[in-house]
Amino acid sequence: MGSTRLTKATVSKLLQSGAASTTSTVHWDVDLGGFGLRHYSSGAASYIVDFRLKGSRVKRRVVLGSVHVLAPDAARERARLILADAREGIDRDIRERTVVATAEEVARQRAKRISVRESVRLYIDNFETTPSPRGGRQPAASSVRQASVWLARLVETLPEVALADITAKHVEAVLAASPMASRRNIYGAIKRLMTWARREGLIQAAVTEMVNPPARPAPRDRTPSPEEVSTLLCAADTLLESGRWQQVQRDAIWLAALTGQRRAEVAAMSWEDLDFEAGEWKQPGAKNKTSKAHTVPLGANALALLRSRWKADEEADQGLVLRGVRGHGRMDANLSDLQAVLRTVTGIAFRLHDFRRSMVSTMAERGVDFAVADALLNHVASESRGGMKAVYQRAELRQAKRRAMDIWENAIFPATAQVIRLGEQR
């Protein structure tokens, strides 16, 4: 047992000198009585403080923390506060423990009360800012929105029910009330919510473990022909001329078809992403599913349409290209409505995502290499860019992609067909 001023340097020396000791040793600080360093025979060491409460003869000792966690100055300051309170008859250590215990109890009670609506909000906030454990990437904005859409089924059915009270029957009821094609996705979203909630201590068990996952739907293989795509675009023009649609709605459908990009990526297109001189749409990684920058060559029709919108938007240099008709935000939700209207007026059973399959299939039939078509789709992982190609293939195939995009537009609008006033601002 000795006395010295406890600093980083002296603590390091004390630990080294006592490394071979077979007994526990206490080194007291010369500046602050009662404050010391206890070096255990095991090699561990912690800061301590000894004190008596005012009016008591009982000596107490509080372990302040390990030397590997707490700096000497921080330990000394905490010891000083404990000693000062002890002179007033206050046990700071017990008070702090009570505060911690109270906070933990409040958290437990809150977990019992937190509603489905609130838990989904917290989960989405966490999901949006947490990198993927597999790839380390931030979730794409489209993935966050899709998770919100799937979990909305749970919120709509059980908004104020405590998350801890959700049962397997509740989950099964939500799935039964959901469209067949979406059930597996909704189940997966609820399962991820429950896993997160259990990790956060909001629930004790994930009830999805007691629910059989819905069957995987049959792969969708609907591939609209170029003629059907042309019919759909003509129908969009007719809806605009009749006054049922606004210009931005018609243009959104045309851009989805002409570029073959995902609906969320089309909705996120901004003026700053477009290079009219190069005839390219340069997607930042934050705006697509792969989280990697992606360049889309623009065919003559797509470029004419975008130039027309740009002039109508007073040649803006930033902001959304397609501002929705509902509050001028993004058009994600509105695109689903437009798809449904086109299905009704044309009788063609399609989804916007089918444009991607149609584009690639048409290109393949006309001799475009699969790797080029796949690069246009910007898949996160695929046969054409797996294995060694994923490591060594860094070519952008810009010229090949541009030729492929021209082939796609020519297939939709063959020389013998009339292009419906493409890009004309009405």
C-alpha cells in the first residue's frame, strides 16, 4: 500500500510494478483523501473511493470503474463528488443506482405500452440510418419506402395495440387481409420488425417464429411486346388529351418505358442528374437500389421529352424532374395509380416493372449482348457480373449501351409507325 498522485503515467508504472504480485494492493492518491487505485492479484485494476456518510461510523467503498475504461482525472472528479455529498450525508452512489434502476424500469414499462404505430416509426428511422450488415451500404430510399408500405398493413390493422401484445393470430390476420402477391413480402417486413424490437428489448419473443411463411409466389414472366408498350404510351397520350391526366403523369409513364429503370429511380430523377450535352442520366448511388453510380444513355425520344420538360421548368438546374400532382413531392405512389388506369383503358395486364423485362428481351432478340442489357438494368448482382467479372470488369460499356437503347426505342417506334408527339409540351 502506497501513496502517489494518480495520473496516466503513474498508474501505468504502478500496474507494471505490481504485475507479478500475488496479493491485492491499494495505492492512494496524495491529493484527494479516500481516492485510490486497487490492483488485484489477477492483474485487473480499478479506481475506488472510501468514505463515511455524515453522522455514520460505517465505512463504505465504491468501485468507480476499471482503469481501462476510466481516465484518472475522470475517476478523481467522480470521487470528489461522492466525498462532497458524503460530507452532507448523501450517498451519491446509491442515488445514481436508483436513477439508473428507475430509468430501466421506465424503459420496461414503455416497452409494454409502445404501440404498433410507434414501433414501426422507430424501426423505419433505424432502418433508414443503419448500414447493411452484409454489404455495409445504407439502404436505398426506395427500400425504406417499400418497407413502410409493407408495414402499413400491420399499422392499419393494429395501430394502437401494444407491440408486446401482438400474437401469431394477429400476424396471420394481417396476412390474410393482404393481397396474395404481397403476403410473403409483408411477412418478411413484420419478421424484421420483430427481430429489431426483440434486440431493442421492446418484446421478449418474435411471434413471427410461430407463423408459417406464406408460399413464395410464382415468378412473374409477363413480358409486354414492343407493340404493347407502344399501345400503353399512346394510351397515356390519349389520357392527357382528354384532360384525365396531367403532363407530368404522361411523361412519367413514358420515361419509365423508355429508360427501363426502376419506378423509384424514375421518381427520384433530378435536373442535376441529367447531362443534356452527353445525352445521359447519371444516377447517384444514393438514388438507386445498388447504391452505386449508374449512367443511363438517353435515346432520342427520351432526350426530347426531357428537354421539353426542362424548358417548361424554366431551364432549372436542380429539383425533381417529375413533381407529383399531390403536393409536388415524388411520384412513387402516383405511379401505381397510373399503372392501374392504363391496365383498365388498354386491357393489357402489365406492371411498370415489366418494362424492364420487355426492354431486355427485345434487345436480346435483336442481337444485343446480355452483359450490355444487364448493365442497363443495373442489377445489384447477376450472372453477367458475378465471380471474377464482379472484381475485374469495370468497363461502363457506354457506346454499347447507347446502341442498345436506340434499338429499344426503334422497336417501340418503328419507322412505319407514328410517334405520338413525343416531348411536345401541351
